[in-house]
Amino acid sequence: MGRALSSDLRERVLKASQEGVSDRLAAARFGVSALSAPTARKYSEFPVNRLL
């Protein structure tokens, strides 16, 4: 199992994705798995810490 993304790396992947870069390209650009970008976006839209 892979490691969790740091918050800084997660923000950079999200920013690239929001700027129109595909999820796969954003993931490749920052050296993370192809599933990391959509997962980061999913959690950014519904952050767990807002539930507490």
C-alpha cells in the first residue's frame, strides 16, 4: 500500500487539476499514483475534519 500524500503535495495536485491538467498528467507530474488526483479531489470536496 502506498503512502499518504502530504498536504502540500495534495494541494499542488489539486491546483494543477483545477487549472485543467488531466488527473493522470497531474499525478505523473508530481510522481504520485494515477488514483491520487481524483482521490485528493474527492476529499477536498468533502473534508473529514468539517464533520467534527
